Amino acid sequence: MDAIVLPAVVLGPLLPALIVLAAAALVLGLDLGPRALPRELLAVTALAGMIGALLATLARWGAPGRAFRDMVVLDNYALFFNVIICYSGALIVLLSMDYLRRTGSDSAEYYALVLFATAGMMLLAAAGDLVVVFLALELMSLSLYVLAGLFKRELASGEAAMKYFLLGAFASSFLLYGIALVYGAAGTTNLDRIAAAMAARPRDPLFVVGYGLLLVGFGFKISSVPFHMWVPDVYQGAPTSVTALIATGSKAAAFAALIRVLAVTLRGVPPDWTPLFWAVAVVTMTVGNVVAIAQSNLKRMLAYSSIAHVGYMLVGLVAGGAGGTGAVLFYLLTYTFTTAGAFGVITLCERARGEAVEVGDYAGLARRHPMLAAALGIFLLSLIGIPPLAGFVGKFYVFGAAVRAGYVWLAVIGLLNSAMAAYYYLRVVVYMYMREPEGAVTAYAPSFAGGVALTVALLAIVLLGVMPAPFVDLAQAAVAPLLR
Amino acid sequence: MIGLPAYLILGALVFSIGLFGVLTRRNAVGILLGIELMLNAVNINLVAFARFNGDVAGLVFTLFTISITVAEVAVGLAIVIAIFRVRRTVEADRLDLLRG
């Protein structure tokens, strides 16, 4: 029997995730401390964790590292996603501070769970092994299931948590079954070695079935049609700050893992799967947009809109190459700021009973709270894709990549979908600026932290819209090494 | 000597039984049990592959999935209890507040 050789422990590539986990432990510890501690300290600690992780990420830029025998790969690709995830986490913490106090759910475990979920997302983006993909996905998902049910006394929140949990665990079992079959066929769970095994036997039935199941699992997590059933219910029922995290960070992380697994392991395989993604992209954006038109609940409408945006991102995946895949990364960056901002405005609006979530609640908002209405208007215009906002540039690069790769019809369908989407986004703007409120008016729940979050998001989408080139170049350079 | 295909068929059968349970049960705890069966079918596969490939990674992976599964059950039952306190039911088709 050979002696067991322990590999050298290199923690450097784990640093961003470790900072977030340390902040989570600190938050839980502070909660046990003396009662005299101000409650804001919890949120500030969580925010410091996010910003610390962001700085650690930026400091490691261009210095890729691997740890635990290639299980964790912190390359520029993972760092790019870390930036998205850190911003998403920081914005959600800022938005939560006053929102939670108002709703009586201010608790240390909320911030700790947000941090745990964020750490899971970072590890998911840096996963170089299917074992880590599964573990990170579960770390993220289990935290989010609990967060969705945060409002324990509200029926909708519990129902959202239950549906999210049952469908999420169901999807995880498919993903895991797929991983097991791929492991059986390749004899390893390491992505690079799977690539070598697949290049030798791309038609092995275990690979084909395994990848099918893997894609079902990922389809649930990125919420593409036909695995989108949970999205509207969960987005509507979960606390709005949690919805923002599910819509931005968790979606970006799931995309990160999907792109890395596909790009790395299918290197030597002919792209037979492109027609499948073509069809899924078309159906996803069309279903999302058509159903969104009929929604009267703003959170539910944004849920269907997020499904449609997944369709646009899949267009970039179909186009492939550094151009198409890089465009998806840039799209996720713009989408994160825009969507976090749109949900952020909802957390700042309240009515006598609960939140202002119906589109009708926003009638006349522009006259009483012009800043808030302008912010929501800009976020919605960016979601439509009006220049010079970030959403326009994101769509421009995704559809441009599709045209260059020869998928002209796909780009045309995408543009028609964007035009259709303008209807339901603009309806909200019309309500805010041209309608008078009926009955009780929606009040602004003042929040300094929330204002800061919205300002950051607004500045980001204007900056990304006016000066996109450096960020697009970064995204393409980050994704290029995966595709070699 | 029982071959690898026998174990894979057993795994597929257990997975299908779990899937059937998830799709037909109306009680949330019943659905959770179905999901557990599906996850354990994966463990059968992983252990069988590890045994026949002569590779220990699959066994280690199985330990990870078992612990994750336990965490999942804990969270799932906590959500079930939280809902039961408010609604006095955990029938999945009675949870129909959210629709559009």
C-alpha cells in the first residue's frame, strides 16, 4: 500500500470565496455578541465581505491560479464572473438594509446566507471539476431556498421556497445523474481529462445520455424553457431583495459553470449540439416575452422578462467562439446591474399593506417621486435595449456575433422579440408618467443605502452603454483560453 | 460475477421509481422522498463505476453526495414545517397562491 501523499494546500485561488465565507462567520458571531451592537453592523460586515472579495478578485487579475489538483481554477474567466457576483451581492446587501427592517425580518442569518450563496456562486464560476460544480451549485442553491422562505409568516414566501426547493432538488438529481454517467464514461470528473476522453470517443452513449441529463439540470438553474416553470412563482413569492439575488448572481454563476463545462469538455467534439441550443434559444425568448405581456404583477413580469433575456444569452452561446461567448459574459454584466436596479426600485416602494408589486401601483409615481420613477424608467429602457444604455450594447454584441457566425435568422427572431418586449416594459413607464393613481398612493420608503445601490447601478449601465469596448475586450480575452 | 450493466440498470430503475414518485405524489414529503430515491440511484451508479473503473474518486464523490443529500433533506423538511405552521397543509396542489 502506498503512503498517502497529501497535495500541497494552495489557498490563493480560493481567496475571494474565503473572504466572503469569513465575513459570513463574522456576521453569525456578531449576532451572538452583546445586544447593544447596532444592527447595521451586520449589513456593513456583509458589505465589507463583498467589497473585500471584489478587491481580491481585481488584485488577482491576469494571474491565473489552480488549487486542489485543478479542482478550483481561478483564471480570468472566473475572475470576470467574480466581479459580476461581487457587485450583485453588494447591491443586494445595500438594498436589503432598510427593506428588511421595514418588513421585520432583519436577521444575521439573512446576511450570512447571502454570503454563503455568494461564495457558492464564486466557486461555481471557478469549478474545474464536476464534483466542485455539484458542491458549489448546492451551496448556492440551499442558501437561496432558505432565503426565498425568509418571510416565515407570509404564505407567498413559504410557497415560493417550497416550489423553488422541490424543483431545484429535482433538477439537481438530474444534474448529478448526468455527472455520474459522464464520470463512468470518462473515468474522471476533471474537465480537462473529460475533454481528452470525449475527443477519443465522442459517440459513447454514456456521454450522450450524461450530457443530456447535465443540460436538463443546467437548464433549470439558468431558467431556460422548458425548465422555467419555477421562475415566475419563486420571483413573485420570494422577498424582493432575494429575488434580485436569484435573478442576477445565481443566474450568472449557473451560466458560468454551463459555459465552462461545455467549452472545456466539448473542445474536440463536432458541434452537433448547436441546433438544439438554437431551438431552445428561440423558444425561451419567445415564451418569456409572450407570457410577460399578460402579467399585471411587476415582479412576475420581470420574471418572464428574465426568461426572455436567458434566450438572448443563449443566442450568444449558439454563435460560439470568443466573439459569441464573450458577448454572453458582457450581457450578463449589463443584465446584472439592470435587473438588480429594477428589483431595487421595487424594494423602495411600499403601500399601506405590503409592497407595491402591481403595475397599477406605479401609476403617477413620476409626479410624486420623480427620481425613483426616472431610475425605474432607465432600468426598463435598458432592458428593452434603447441606446445609449448598457442593455442596447449587450444585445448588439450578442446579435452581431450571431450574424457573423451565420445565424442571421436567429438574430432576426431575437430582434423581433426585443421589439415585442418593448410593449410590456413601456407599459410600466406609461403608468408612471401618464396615469393618475387610483385609491391609495404608493409611498417611497426612504433608504440611504438603497439610494446608493441604485446610483451605482445607474452609473454602471450608463458607463457600460457609453464605453463598452474595454469591457467587451476583457470578456472576450477572459473566455478565449477556454476555447483553444 | 455480476457485471457493470446490471448495476447501471438497477440505478436507472431506482431513478425511475423516484421520478415516478415525484410526478405522482401530491404531498410535499412524498415528493421529497422521491427526490431522495433519485439521488441515491446516482450513488449506486457512482459506486459501481468506481468499482469497475478501479478508481477511488467515485467513492469519495459518493460521500459528498450523501452529505449534500442530508443537508437538502434538512432544508426541505424545515421549509415543509414552516409552511405547515401557516397553512396547515403540505399538499403540493393546494399551494396555489402564486399563479398568473
